[in-house]
Amino acid sequence: MIRYVLFRAFSLVGALMLLPVLVALIYGEMSCALIFGVMALVTLLIGFAGTCKKPENRMFYAREGYVMCALIWLLISLLGALPFVLTGTIPSYVDALFETVSGFTTTGASILTSVDGMYMSVQFFRCFTHWIGGMGVLVFMLAIIPMSGGSTMHLMRAESPGPSVGKLVPRVKNTAKMLYLIYFGLTVAQIVLLLVTGLNLYEAMTITFSTVGTGGFSITDAGMNAYPLAAQIVVILFMTLCGINFSVYYLIQTGKIREALKSEELRWYLSILFASSVLIAANVIFAGRADSAFDAFHHALFSVSSVMTTTGFATRDFNLWPQFSRTLLFILTLLGASAGSTGGGLKVSRLIIMVRRIKNEIIFATHRKSVRQVYMDGRRVGSTTVKSVTTYVSIYVLVYLVSFLLISLDGLDFETNITAVAATLNNVGPGLSAVGPTGNYAQYSILSKLVLCFDMLAGRLEFIPLMILLRYRTWSERRTV
């Protein structure tokens, strides 16, 4: 079954590469059209050959689901790096792999010192990787490819972000379709609005791919400063919208608006985002770093929305802002967006659970006989979910420290290294100092780039799939568990 799903992924990657072929033909980039076309054909043929023989037993368990998820993300990253190398855009395969992993995991960290003058089709593919990875490759497969059996829920749980994953509707396939309908709707809406602001179709599509996927790749060295204020406001709106749990949109779509607005995670998310924007704007104004109050609030809101939703766009180099603003942005880098969104990071729901868990432990210290539970949205949070939050934070800290130690071998300054790990592990992209909004990751060694690639994948998959893949007993045990 693992073999069958992996070759299905080959077919999917091959089909998705046909879109850059079309873009290359439109812009007369015949060499790129040939490269993307050959890659699409080869991967489609490999996928077809590998799925001719269907598995007799399609049942699989949680372990197999996690292994499939991790292997597919590794596979698409290794395949996706080839167009960059073959077109000569990024000659080094390790650098190309870093850029591809950053794209698919919607991180937005880059080793490129300049993107101006790049092939239009390669730019399109680069931004398109954000859109593919935003909702998830496996969720996309579940939505469009017939995969029967109740085991498919293991795939969705392995890939979907958040402390707990449930179905919007009884069938997993229908849940995947519903998620992608919402995702596609947001994509179309943003493209239309960006066209209204004066952008051309190519600009509107590439910016939208990077926004709704909360990735942050730009097609120009000027970034979002290359576009009018109206376009920046549209981007702020959709970065914020894509950081919201998609189940909220499902509730609104089914007429349960009151229930959707009662979401505690939604209220916390919007409150933190708005309050942080006000604090940073005030700090920038008092430090004399803004032309006007509107200018300060606009760029503060853009930066907070970008960092908190882990998109990574920038209209200002916040490296030049006061220390308080930079520190607050770093904290928001760690926090991230809502569970069940396209954003990365710790997730607001985990923050709520941790805060209430700590509160209960403080009360228990003085009232030993009290029995208190963690509640969210008026419902008790199960002990398994609370335990998973603790486990996630523990793994997060361990991976963070080891990664920070390893990349420190390169000799870069403390602020660069500590924010580089945070920016990749939380799928944000830009950090501070040398890896800030105007910097890049080119100065790191091959070892550090591979470590940061692992961090991007681990952050996107929330550790467990990769940990299970690397666990010795996963491959040594014959018994399926």
C-alpha cells in the first residue's frame, strides 16, 4: 500500500508540472517548456507503471499512514528540485533542494540573492509549490484520487496541522474535497481582487499562490513594495483569512455562523494579531521610524499578519525597527496561526491548551483533591490531546536546540542562527539579522542547509511523521500496529 500511494504521488507531481509547461509556452521559454514537459511525462509514466498493480489489501494503520506522509513529502521535494537545476536557475542540487523544500512546506526561506530576471515559468513553479503544499499533498490526493477504505483518515491526521484532526463530514474524501473547495475559493477571490487593484494575471496568480499557501515567495527583489497600497491591503486580508481554522469557514458555509464566531481560537488569534499590530505601530512611531500613524500601522499590521500566519512577505525591513518590535515579531514567529489553517508555528489552539493546563497545575498545587479539566469552546479537551500538546512542545524544544547547535558551526552571529532555526522550524521564512527580510540563507554551509531543510519538513509535518520514519523499530517490526 505504501508503494501504491508513493507512485500515486509520482502521478500527481507529473500532472502538476504540466501547468509550468503552459506558462513556459505562453512566454516563449521553449527550453523550460521542454524540461518541464519531459519531467512531467517521465513522472507520469513512472506513476502509471507503479500503480498498474493495485494492492490486494488496501487497509493500513497509523504507522503506515505516517510513513507514507513523510516519504511523499521527501519524494516531492527531491523531484521538485530538479527543474531548478536543469534550467540552470540554481546549479547546486542542495541549494535547489533547500528552495524546493521551502516552497512545498510554505516556508519562503530562500538561498537566492536575486529573483529578478528568472525564467517566468520557473518563477511560476516556485510560487506554485506554496499552493500545492499549503493545504497538503495528501489532502489533495484524497480529494481527487479514488482511495477507498476507512484507513485514509490516518493520512489526513499525519499531514494536517494542529493538536487534533477531525472530519468536517462523515467521509474523509468529502472532508478533503470540502477543504480544497474552501482553499480554491479563497484563491480565486484573491486573484480577482488583485486584478482589480491593477496587477496583471501572472502577478495576481503568483502572489496569490504565495499568500493563500502562506509561503511568501516573491517574483521580484522589491517584494511587496513593488505593488500598490490596495494590493498590499488585499494581501493583508488574505494572509489573515488563511491563518484561520478552515473549519470556521465550513461552519459559515453551512449556516452555523454563530457557532463559528464562538470559536475561542478565532478570538484569540484575531486579538493577538490586532494587539501586536497596535503595539508595534506605537513603538515605531515613538522611535521616529514612521512617516505617519497610518504608515506605521499599515506596515505593522502587514508585518504581524505576515509573521503570525507564517507567510513571510515584507513591506519594510523590520531589522531596522526598535528592539521591542523585533522581539515581539520573533515571539509571533514561534506562535504561528490557527490549527487547521495553512499557517505554521506552535498554533493558537496549543497556546490556549497550555495556558489552561498551567492554570490547572497552579490550582492543583494548593488544592490537591481538586480535579480540573481543560476546556475549549465549552467542550472538554481530551487527555490524549493535552498529552499530544506536551509531546509536541518537548520535541520542538529538542529539535530547536540541536538544530541551533549544528548550524552554529558555520560561525554566523547568535541572532542570525537563533532566528534562522525559528523561521524554518515554524515555516515563516525571514528571520532577523543576516536572514532578515532583505537577507537570505545562501551563506550557510551544505550541512546547515540540510539541517534547515529537515527543520522545514519537521515543522510542516509537526515532527511525528518524520520521527516515525527515522525510528528503527518502524522498519524492524513485522507486526502492523
